[in-house]
Amino acid sequence: VRDSRGMSRRISVEGEGFGATVTLPPEWSRPLFVQLVATGPNGPRPVAERWVGKIPQDEPTRRGSESPEAWLMQLRRAAGARSLRPNRLLTREATSHAQAVCESGKLGHELDPWGDPEARLLQRGIEARVVGEAVARAQTLRDALHAIEDSPSHRLTVTDPRFTDAGYGKAKDEKGRTCAVVLLASWPRKVP
């Protein structure tokens, strides 16, 4: 859930059967943008979105750098999280996954036989305390980064204060769209 001030929060919902309800506290500043995330065969992904309260009429003007590093630094700073170190191993894996996203035509975290981001890093000999990933596809890199920023679940991931290192990957699909991956890790424990 993202409130009108841009603050994001996670609410756990049990997926047992139908009819689960969520109560949103009245003190949360409206309008709220609510996103339901479910885990499927390609990993977690947003499956439904809804505004609660009056929907904003004007889209914010999109400004900012094409640089994923500068974009993420600004986003994290606004959330009160520290800057991240660039990590060439994470960048290599993020680029590889961006290529897999473009080649498969699917958005997901588990597109190859190695599984989720943590398992993919372990396959490369990298072990970290916490691993996170955000994936998007759009016409431009800037649009893909803004899609990550606008998604409450992805925004929570990329602004998580536990992360210390980041890697950025991008690729182009056959339609000319940009596939972008931001891969984050806490201080790697084991590096090849």
C-alpha cells in the first residue's frame, strides 16, 4: 500500500481460499494505492491494483536521470535509506536476467532453472544475508525505472534499508522495449 505522501507499507494476507479481507487504517493518508502481489510459477508479481479514496487527476511530471544509479540514490534518500555501493557481480547477474526477461517475453524473477534471485546468485558463488530484485519492461529505461518506483511492492524492495550493494541490468527486446533489472544484496558474505 502506498499512501498520498509516497510512503509504502506491506500488509500480509493469507491466501487460503476466497474471501480474505484487509482493513486499511483510517489514519493512513488517502488516496491509497493498493497492490495485491501473489507468488506464481515465475515468482512474486503484482496481480491487482486499486485506488482507495479520490484518484489523483494529474500524473506527476516525470523528471530525473536516465542513470539507474542516480535514480535509485534519489529514491532511497527520500525514503531515509542509505546509498548503495555499485557491485559488478550483481550488475553482471542483473544484466543476464534482463536479457532472459527480454528473450522470454515474460516478466518474472524465476525464469531460468536456477530459480529466484538468491538461488541465481548462489549459482555464481555469491551468498548474501538478504537479496532483492525489481524487474520492469517499458519503452525506455526511464519509464521502466518509474514503473518500479510506482509499484508499491517494488518500491519497498528497492528502498529496503538492509541493502548495501546494487547491480543494474538492461536489455532490449525484439520490439525495442527496455527490460530493466535492479538487483540488491546486503553485504555479500561469500564472493567468488
